[in-house]
Amino acid sequence: MISTKSNISEVITMYEALQAVAADMAGFEATLNSPTSHARVLRLTSALDDTVKNLSAKLEAATVERERAHLQTLQRGFAAAGRVVQRLADLKAQAGLDA
């Protein structure tokens, strides 16, 4: 894929849901320890889910096999990241209940 202004715009659009939660991702431990962690984790997992949906739309439109393979890898990675975030939040919540 040749990089053009249009392609860069598409990439930015694919990941724009993550921009709003970048601080929560960068300081994930602080996010989990926050009094508002439930809402912050929900925003984070929603952003990851939205990114997976955006990648899915790009995957459906992709015609070059190599691009499709890259998009599938990204899609699976972001889906896994969402599951990891949720699992860590669940474990943190459970630890708080057990204390």
C-alpha cells in the first residue's frame, strides 16, 4: 500500500477511538486503582471494541491479501487487548472484594 494523504486519514480514523483513552492506557495500573476505575475500564474496553469494528470494516474493503493479513492481525490483537483489560479489571475488583 502506497502511503497517501488519504491513507493516513484512514489510519487515523481507524484508531481515533483510542485517542480519548490514551491516558488510561498509558497509566493502566493507576486506572485500575482509581475510584472511577469501573467507568474508565468501560471506556477503555469500548474504545478497543470500536477499534476492532473499524478494523473489521477496513478488512472487508481490503482487496490485497497482504493488507488483509495485516488487518486481521491488528484486529485480533486489539480484540485480545480488550479481553486482557477486562480480565485485569475483574481480577483487581475481585482482589478488592477479598480484602
